Amino acid sequence: MTDLATDWYGGHIATFGDRLAAARDAAQLSQQQLSKQLGVRLKTLKSWENDSSEPRSNKLSMIAGVLNVSLIWLLTGEGEGVLAPDDMPQPAPELARVMSDIKDLKEIVASAAERLEQLEKRLPTVLRAPRCANCRPFA
């Protein structure tokens, strides 16, 4: 099992947005200050921290440089990053399991959404194809 004291920002505990916000706080920057340094809108930075969108690779590189953390740490929680907060109580082991299950489920949902998108793209072609030699297409 993972040691939560050393893996507070690891992939099973924290999200990219959590690590971004933690690194920004450790650098003592406000959201507005960081968004200005990165050349993005405040709304964009907030969506990254809330995990509703993700930056492109060139911005990821900039973020890592400005916040003095490794790119790998931002993405996975491994490598050079910020230390776990001292004043925060350590989460129960059950939390790590629940967070891991949530991450796994998100991957399953993303995969299912991708499969659904592929099927939706095929649907018009299938609907236009005749079902038998004497049949006409639906469209």
C-alpha cells in the first residue's frame, strides 16, 4: 500500500487540478497572477484547477517552469513537486481505495464515450446501406 504521507499528490489521491493548485499555492501566486504569467484567461486556469479541462502540452511545460515542479509530477504526482501539507490530517486508507476506484471508473467511462463516438460516426453509413439486394436505402 502507498504511504499517504509521501504520496499525498499521487495519482490515486490527487488530480492534475489538485497538484496545479497546490504548486500555485506553494509558489505563493494567486490564480490571477499565474494566469497572467501563463498568458491565459483566469477562467481557463480555474477550469484546469477544477479538472474540467486540461492545458495543452506547451502550457504544461510553462506551468512546470513557472511553478518550479516537474512536468511528470504535475501529470502523475511522481517526481519533483511540492511537499504534502503538514497541517492536513492524513486521509484514511479507505479514501485511497475510493479515489483509485473513481479514477478507474473515469477511465472506463472515457473509453465507453470514445466507443460511442465511433459508433455514432458509423451510424449514417449503416443507415444508408441497403439491407438486401432489392431494398432501397433509408436516407
